[in-house]
Amino acid sequence: MGKREELIARLDAVRAQVVADLTDAPDARLGDKPEGVQRALRNQLLRFAEHQRQHVNQIEKTRWAIGARPSEVHMILGQAEEELGRMRAALVGLSDEQLAQRPSPDAWSIAEIVEHVANVEVRYAETAKRILNT
């Protein structure tokens, strides 16, 4: 595993723990600000996204400054990563029952949609690798 993969794994592990620790926080507590804490819970949670956004900009700026411009392949894969992040975000807070629930008898459940995406992604990757190996 290279350094990039190690960094991504670290970010994934930290975020998974944060989401696991905080996903069940009730909305009624968002305004809570205990003594000795600078921000209410809502503001603390909002800072997660803003902090990451600031540093994504910093990484992109640094990347350009060092001449590490992304290829078109890297840009497309990066866009796929962004959509995966949006998909992960859409799953936050859902129970097993909600993941399995179908909105109508002929519609897919959220779990079925995610399984489909994972299965198709494997096929897309296999096809892309075959193209590269010909």
C-alpha cells in the first residue's frame, strides 16, 4: 500500500468513527453548548464540512503549485470518488430496516441500490482493465 492509499484509509477510518459516534445525536441537542465548550453542537458539526472544504482547496492549490496536474483519467476517477462520497453521505443515519425498505413493491430498496452500484462498478472496472490489456 502506497502513501496515498494509507492517507485515504486513515481519513476513512477517522470519519467512520466520527459518524459512528455522532450519528444518533438527536436534533433536539443541536443547540446545546455545555460550560467550557466554545460552540454549540450544531456549529461543531457544521465545522466538519467547512474544515474539510478549506483543506481540499489547500491540497488542490498545492497540487497545482508543485506541477501535479491531474490527467483526464484522474479527473474522471476523482469525480467518481466525489459521487461515492455523496452516496456515503446519503446513507448516514439509516437503520437496517430503512436500508431494506422498498418505497413501493416494484422499487429497489436503498440496500439494493448500493449493492447494484457495487456490482456494476466491479464490471466497469473489469472491462476497463481488459481494454487496457489489449
